[in-house]
Amino acid sequence: MTDRTPVVVGVGMTPFASNRDDCNVRDVAIEAVLACMHDAELENFKALEHGLTSYESDHFNRQMTLGALLHDHIGLTPLPNVRVEGGGATGALALRTAWAYVKSGLCDSILVYGCETNGRSISSRTANQLFALSADVDWEMMVGGTYTAFYAAMIRAHMKKYGTREEQFAHVAVRNRANAKHNPMAQKPMDITIDDVMQSRPIAEPYKLFDCSLLSDGAAVILLSTEEWARQHSPKFSQRPKVVYTATGCGTDTMRLGDRYPHITNFAAKREAARQAYAMAGITNPLEEIDVAELYDSYSGVEIQAVEDLGFVNEGDGGAAITDGTFDRNGQLPVNTSGGLLGRGAPVGATGIAQAIEVVQQLWENVTPERQVKNAQRGLTDTHAGIGTICVVNIFERRD
């Protein structure tokens, strides 16, 4: 039986920016699609068989039925299309959906394009109100619940139980923004210190301004297909290492953080998503068997929780491992070499796709030399929605 595990044919993305005032959401989507087609050297655009649109919010993008509009604007009609939405996990869920479409035989190729304009075209106040609508409107939003407060409550519980310190997650904020300096697509590379983070304006203590990720405009695209389709339609496919989308896992948790109490130090759904993906990929020791990872650092402390939930270190050991350099660019398992959400930026519908692009390009050995991980053979992306309400882990492998 022919192996239908998807391969990556091409990737494309726009620079992420706080405000793309030169264009609208359809323009950034087209920009990324054209970059992907160029990257794949696709000889026949009409050979594509399916489109998949990834975006979180009609409100941010100021357009209802954006999926249909983009599908038309890209020129994919009359091909089938589906829109995927899952909060912050939207891009990763879109890739997971595309994986299933190719694996099942529903199509041999699928263009996954994600975009969002949630930068400065909307005020921070309005953005926070829209994000709050993603929480439970009846039981959380109307009594003042915000995601920053929920994340702050989680990291406080982690600090109390395990002795995690603010300086430890400040290390994440410093490192990821420094990594972004070597990523030409990154929104906000910065040279900052632990003291700069610690002294930045409080948002929801212990989180301060430099602990928080960015609101961004941008788009990211990945073309997936069977290997047979790729060899038939993309000359570039045979000219670089084959990267296979090996495994995917998805876990969920209660919508309201209070319903998890007192177990709020970590993300149970992330552990479940990792368990599924590792089983599919045959991974038993993730710290040893994964070479590069893009983690969902919506807040700096979340990376500490993630390295524990993904099984890289034991629960409670994340803070020490972070500051010991285990996950730095030259560490045992480099994470967020792109700069992460803190440095690269986070246009929601594109974020999970951009994470995958960084991993794929690492496996292709096609990133700037300063951030290239030597001999990377397997990479992981970790993305989630809400406060870990939906978690997705995707794994890619280089197979020479």
C-alpha cells in the first residue's frame, strides 16, 4: 500500500508586523501564497486539489466568510475549501486537518494558508475585548476575566508549588527576542536584559510587558501533498531533503480555568496532545529524539510549563532547565529559534503554520546561519488555544 503520509512541498510567509498599513488581509494572504508557490517551483498552479483557510476572527479581519473570499482571490475556485478555527491553535489545527485530508485520500495536495490582521489596525483595548469573547462569555468575560489574568494565575500556582522564579521566565523573554534578531521575518527582535524584563510595566502580576507576546499582521502558507504528487509537480522537491509531516496529536481541557482547580500549574491537554503525537512518531525520549522545537510562548512562563508538559523535563524542573541553557540556541534542544510569539510575532491564524515553517526550514537547513540547528532531523511544534483548552502537537522529520 502506498504511503500517503504528507510531505512538505513548499512554504511561504510574509514578514510579521505590528501594522501592515500598506495592505489588507487578502493582500498578506496572496503575498504568502506567491512566496510558497515560488518556493515549491510549482509548475502548474491548477494541479492543486484543495484549499484550507486558517484564521481566528471575522472581527479582527473585518470580513465575514473570509475563507470563501480568499479562496476566490487566490484563484482556487472551483476546488474544494474548508475554513478551520480554533483560537490560538487555529494554524496548527489547520495543518492537522490537512494531514488527515491527504492521509485519507480525500486529496493528493492541499494548500494551507493562514492569516490574521490583529495588529495595530485594532486598538489594544478592542483586541483584549475580542480575545475575552473567546473565553466563556457568561461565566468569565462579564465578570472581568481576561486571558492575561488566567495565565498569571497559572504561573503563580506553578511558582508556589515548584519555586519557579520570575527571573527564570524573564530568561525566556530575553532569549526569544534575541533569537528574533536572526529572523528577517520577525516583528520585534530586541536586545534586552533580565532586569529590563523585571522592570517593565506590570500587566497581570507576575507578568509584565516584556513577558507578553505580540499582536501582529501577517500570513503563512504550507503546501502539503503525497510524495508522488510532489515529485510529479514540483522540481524543487527532489532538490532538497525530504521533510515528512510524521505525526499529530490534539488534546482538550475544560473551558474555564476554575474547573481545573487545584490542578492549574500546567496544561493537561498539552500532555495528551504530546502523548498522541509521540506514539504516532515512535518517540519515547522526546528530549533526546527531538532536535528543534517551536513552542507557544504566549507568555514567557508558558514556555516553562510547555517544556514540562511536552516531556522534555519533569514537572517542576522547567524553570531550572530554561536558565541552565538546555533550550537555548546552542543547548541540548533549541526552542523558538524563530523568536517565538514573543519576538517573531503572532497573527493568530498564521501562527501555528509559521511555527511549522521554522521547523521545516531548519530540517531543510534553509535558515540564517546564526539560528541554524546543526544536523536537525526531527522537529516539533506546540500550539494551543485559550489557556490550553485545545492543544496541538505536530512533528516533522527529515528523511534523506
